[in-house]
Amino acid sequence: MQIFHHIEEINLAGPTYLTIGNFDGLHRGHQALIEQMQAEAKRDGHADACTALMTFEPHPVLFFRPDTPLHLLTTPRERIELAANLGIDVGIIQPFDQQTAALSARDFMQMLVSHVGLYCLVVGPDFALGRKREGTIDVLRSLGDELGYRVVVIEPVHASDEEVRSFNIRRHLYEGDVVHAQRLLGRVYTVSGVVVDGDKRGRTIGVPTANLDIPCSHTPRRRRLCYVGVGRLPRRTKPYGSATNIKGAPGQWMAHNVAPRLIFSIFHRPAKAVISMDRR
């Protein structure tokens, strides 16, 4: 996968099939967008077609309302990596700054046509872009007739009798319901962080532990829950079964943006049967 950090540094000839959004968690709804985009390219018969996904850094909500306690499921880099695993050719992490926020829908789409070689845009029904979200579906289709691209809109995806949305996944994780969250994600829920010094209690009970600092933006989970999980360590190829605990109070994380700490106790045997985090 090619990764870019601004539209203006891209020079793709096209035809490019593109989807745009925050893609937090890259859940089943996002996966449906990617599948539709790939299906459109296959149907059109373009042998040289390129598929691309654009996300933003920071999240637009955090740009307009920086004090909002928005706890994201994934970093922009993680979203791009997940998309690469689904076969996307190009990942774009577009800065969401004052310049981006001020772009009209026309200017934004003209940049995509000029730099990305936009041929087809695949989005959800509530999608809009441009200054003050002026680029509604109808506006984008009208611009497409002029600039030479088409717009495909897919319906919302539902699972477990609810719409698949990042907000719902965050809520389930906060409540400790990892299994339900994974049904909406369409994959195993994972977190990653930097190993740091802890209280060194593991060495006193004969069970090695690792303490991970998780980015403040990651979704808080209720404490006093123990999860069955799989841990992977740097420069180790095999996964290890783990008993995972969250240290820190959710109220602190949400009100003060304090990073939680994840502590996982490592079983010596490589994990074989454990395939997801689950509350115990």
C-alpha cells in the first residue's frame, strides 16, 4: 500500500475508486464501503484501477470542539493498516486543519480529480464534505457530472439488531461487552501501546506481566474487569494467551483525558484456542 499525508502530494493517473470518512475502528459498515468500491472497479473492468481510502487527522470533531471527550477506537495509522489488509491500494491521512475545513465542496472534489484521478466515490447515506458540510450527496453528484466522476451510495449496515456505528462500538466497549463490540467490528478488538514500567508485581507471583500505555484517544473500558486475550510482544512471532486488566478509572479518562494503562499477564504457552478478548 502507498500511504500519503496530504492530497497535494499525490499524483495518481486514475481511474481511482475512493471512499472518504473517519473510519474509526474500520468496522463492518466501513468494510462494506470497501467491498462496494472493489466491486465497482471490477464491474467497470478497469485493469489499472486503483482503490483508495482517505481518513483525517485529527478527527473533525476534535478540530472544531477540541475539549470534546471523544475516545477513538483506532489511530489514523491503524485505520490505514486495517484497510491495507482488505486490499486497498492507497491510504491517505489528510490533515484536518483550518485550510481543509475552509475548502468548498467544489474545491475539495477538484483536488481529488486532479491529484487522485477520482473516477468513483463510494460513501454512506449521511456523508457530506466541504465547508459547513455543504457537499451533500446531491451536491457531490452534481459536481460529478461536471468534473467527471460518479457517486455510489450504500445503505447502512446492521448487526445484532442495531446499526453498525463507531459510537455504538465505543458504548459496548465502555460497558465491557467486548463480544458485542466485535460483532459490529467484524473482527477481533485489539489495542496497542508502548510497554512501560509498572508496579513489578508479576515477578512476585511467578507470572510475567507487561504494562502498556494506551493513547488517550482510545476507548475507555470499565475497570475491575478481567479479559481473556492474546498478547503479542515486539520481535516475537508467536502470540501468548493473557489475562488482561485495565488500570485507571473511566471517569478520570473521560473528564481529564488521562491515559488508561493496560496490564496483561502472559501465559508461558503460545495461545492456540483463544481468539478474542472476552470479559470474565
